[in-house]
Amino acid sequence: MTASRKTASSDLVQVARDARGVATITLNDPARFNALGGEMLAALQEAIDALAQDESLRVVVLAAAGKAFCAGHNLKDMAQHPELDWYQQLFAQCSRVMLSLHKLPVPVIARVHGMATAAGCQLVAQCDLAVAADCASFATSGIHYGLFCSTPSVPLVRNVPAKRAMEMLLTGDFIDAATAKQEGLVNRVVSLQALDAEVEQLVQSILEKPRVAVAMGKALVYRQRELGLEAAYQLAGQTMAVNMMDAAAQEGARAFAEKRKPDWKC
């Protein structure tokens, strides 16, 4: 793996970027299980916004320090602020972070080494890809405390079949990593010792593809999903036509015709 260098950091979020354009964002509040409080969300938003301006960025890996990946919002903090405006601000702040990940023009891979609950499970679901250790677990557990995980349900139902998502949301029960893979919440499950190597395998595969095609593809997949069938086909056809005019796609077509590997640098 190419060595990384730290490019930005705070007490709560650290960002490292390597020479390939691979950035790793690490949630760094292990004592609170990387809970998504206001300060954590602000630090995460700042990191994502900075990466969004980097035209050489190719992949983002979202990781976490400590035993847990992310325990979601801190209910203890929330209980201390019984004010509608405070809650609206917190959930709007969290939604901005999720949408910012969604809008990044590069794939975002969740590296899930431990528990991901409530908004932490939302964070996993919002990433484009997810690799989990076999010891990881997932839950939308707010319902246990009288709070239906409404915002986590948004990406959850876009990853997991509706009835399985409803079971998670209504019971708050944990599912293990193998079940999360079976249901579509994560792509791959490996041992904790193999987690970094498995993430790197995905990263390397993405790096071998042209950035423009990946960016167009990511945007298209999410946009067409919200459209009716005819509109989705229209948008997809337009996207493919524009993609085909890109130099990388032209080189790819020539390479196919000439039975050789594409040379993206040319």
C-alpha cells in the first residue's frame, strides 16, 4: 500500500491522503464510540468539504478509531437539550454530512471494524461501498429509547429490502456482518486482520478506472434511481453519450478494437 501523509486533522476527525489520491477520513473519538455530536459532525463536514475541492482525489475511505465504528447520535447529550430547534439543527447538520458524502464525485468506502448503530449505521448505508470485519454489528437502535431512526431509514431503505429495513427500524435489533452482507448493507465481510487488505483491493480496482467515468457513473446511478423508468433511461442514455465523448472512453474503445490494455495516461 502506498504510504499516506496526514493532510488535515482535528481532535475528532483525522484525514490522510496518499500520492494516488486516496484519502482516509478517520473518526477519532473512541471514548464516546465516535458519536455524531455537533462537534464531530462539524469536523466531518469540514473534512469532506476540503476533499470535495481536490480535483486529484480518487477514492475516500471512511474509517474509525477505537472499538466501535460509530454509535450514532449521543442520546445523553440530546436529553440535555429538550428543545425542538436544537434537535432540528442537529439532524439537519447530520443530513448535510450524509448528502456531502453522496455528492462527492469519487467513491466512498466505509471501513467498518466494529459496531455501527443508529446514525452510525446510516453512515455505513450512505457510503457507496462498505467492507466490514466479521466482528462488526449493525442496528438502528433508536426505537429502544422511543426514537424511531427516521433519518437513518433514508439510506437504509435504499440499501436493504423494505421489509428487512422495517424489521431493523421497528425492532432495533442487531444484525451481524454476515447478515448485513446478505441483505446488501455491506459489500464484503472478512476477518478483522484482513480488513485493510480487502479495502485496498477495492481501492486499487477503482484506481484502475478513469476518474471521469467513475464520477459520471456515481452521479447517474443515484439520480436515475429516483426517476421513473422512461426518465431513467433517457438520463442514462445521455450520460453514456457524454461519457463516450471523453478521451478515456475513446482510448478504451480503441484498446478493445486493437485487443490491448487501455493506456489512460495517453
